[in-house]
Amino acid sequence: MNVSTLSTKVLDGARLSQAEGLFLHENAGLDTLAFLADEMRQRKHPNSVVTYIVDRNLNPTNICVTDCTFCAFYASPKDEVKGYVLEREDIYRRVQETVDVGGVQILMQSGHHPKLGVEWFAELLSDLKARWPKLHLHAMSPPEIEHLSKVSKCSTTEVLLRLQAAGMDSMPGGGAEILSESVRSQIAARKTDTDTWLRIMEEAHAIGMKTTATMMFGHIETVADRIEHLERLRQVQDRTGGFTAFIDWTFQPGGNPLGDQLHAQGWKKATHAEYFRTTALARIYLDNFHSIQASFVTQGAHAAQLALRMGCNDFGSAMLEENVVSAAGCAELVNLQDIERNIREAGFVPRRRNQAYDIIDERGSLPLPGELATCGAAATGKHQLV
């Protein structure tokens, strides 16, 4: 293997093996990875549009029995100071605030509460749909689905069907972390294992529910573990086609045991360059994923802007609320004007979307006359592989 041969293989539309992906990650310059990823993005999204969504990250409860070592958000069931379960009226207020500013989606995830089963969440979803029938509910995650199946003593498929009937439209890819058991057993020993996470995703796809996929990296895993993660996702997508997008972000070490442990060992937080390299490789490797989302919440808006030239075609969410990564000391929420400015400065045309990645912007799905000209030469320029 060599970088030139593998680059030609990618440009010819051929699929990389795990060994080839690892070799490219370890030996190609970031400029080469960026070029290949940007080329893959342009082939899938040739109209120079970069999307984003307006939503809110709602966490009905932070009480959790899973004790993930990387989480600074959760509270134990006995923690009467930090732990909470939101009152229904408080949830309604937050949702109404979202709708009032043009939000089209609620991203709802919770801790693994020992007493709240599928009945409680189905009732909540049903109430939200009754009040806001057009609002998209992007809710739960595979570990939550497995937890609810244990609390309510039913199968994970039954949990999905009951939540779907109550109003759950799609499922986020939370709880994936790294889909390698050698890693998961160390950072989240009580959480859903790799095979179960993937199985629940396939169950969701089988009932017509679209999902996203995620990866949290930059802690104890190796690059080979990251590529194993991508390979497992690609295999599921080959079988089901149910993933709408992939989102990766770096581990945030603030206020959690894993961060304290790693700092004591002289560990250094993943750099922007490492994020770019991993994200670019994901765009190259996940040839059957239509969209890759930048993570401005963890990387910052300027890095996310650069990620649009590393294979990303989506700027993520203009979240009205975010509690999980901000609990770890990372929080960058930007307003709509700043999101659109960052997209334009990277050479693209901004458009609002829904969870299906359909354009719902009143400006239309394609650039208006003259709009590309305001985005600079990067919008239409071609790159040379050197």
C-alpha cells in the first residue's frame, strides 16, 4: 500500500478496507485527506449547499444508573441536589420556546432512570405530538431503548414500536462512543455493548425508523478502534440504508472520572488537527452515508467551518439548549446569523433542513441567482492532489 495508490482508489469510487483506511490515516498528509474527503462531499452534494437544523436538546431526566466514566451530566438516583426529572409543564414550556423561534425538532435523550419505563416516555411523546403534531421528535438512543426494555420487561423491538406509535419519529445515534468491546468495557462497562447497539439500530431501521450514527473519540481508543467503529456502521448501512448521517466529536474531559484518570497519566486532549483527520477519514470510509455533520459544539464554530472542507456537508444544530457536553466544560452555541456567516465564509450556501436532510428553507434547496458569487472562490474552485 501507498498513499498515492489508495488516493487513486478512493477517487475511482472503490471502497477502502479497514487496513487501507488505517494506512491512509497514519500516512497521508492532512491536505491529502482533506482533498479526498472534499471530493467525496462534492460528489454527494454538488450544489454547494450546507445545511443546518433549528432544534432543542431536551433531557427530561439526568438520573442514571449506568455510571459511564466519561459523563459529567448524570446524577445517581440518590443525588437529591443534582438529580432531576423535569415536570411536564416545564417540558411544554421549553418545547413552545423552540417552536416560537422556528424550531422544527426536539432532540430528546435522558439518563437511565431506574423507575421510568417505556410507559412514562410513551406518554410524554404522545403528549408532545398532541400539542405540536408537526414537530419532529428525534428521541432516545439504543442504550436508552435497552434500558427501557429491562425496566418494562419487554423486548427492545417492542419498546421501539410503542415509542414509534406514541410519536417518536427517528432515533439519534447516542451511546455509540467507540463500537469496540475492548474500549467499551473500560469506559462504560454497564452500558449497551457493541452488538446490542448495532442490533437495536437495525431493529429501528426494520420498522421504518431512520437514525443517525455517532462516534466519541480521543480518549483511550486507538485509531484502529475508530476504523473498526466505522466498519461496523458501514456494514449496517449496507444492510438497511437506515442511517441519515454520521457525527463525530472529541471526548470532553471536564468533570468526569475518565478525564481525571487520563490527565493523571499525562494524556493530552485531541487537537483540531486530529478531529479533522478523523472526520475526513470518516467521509472517505463511509461511502454509503449521505451526510456527515460537523460538531461546532465541541470544536468551536471556526473549526466546524474548516470541517466543511474536510468532508462535512452539514453544520449541525442551532440548539436552543444543550446540557451533556456543556456539563463537561464545553459549550459553544451560536446564533443563526453566525451559523450562516460561517457557512458562507467557507464557500457554501446555507439552508435549513429537517431530520431527513430535506431542505425546508423558504429560500429553496438550490442557491438563488447570484448567491454563489457571495461565497467566494472556494464554492466553485477545484483542488489538485499533490
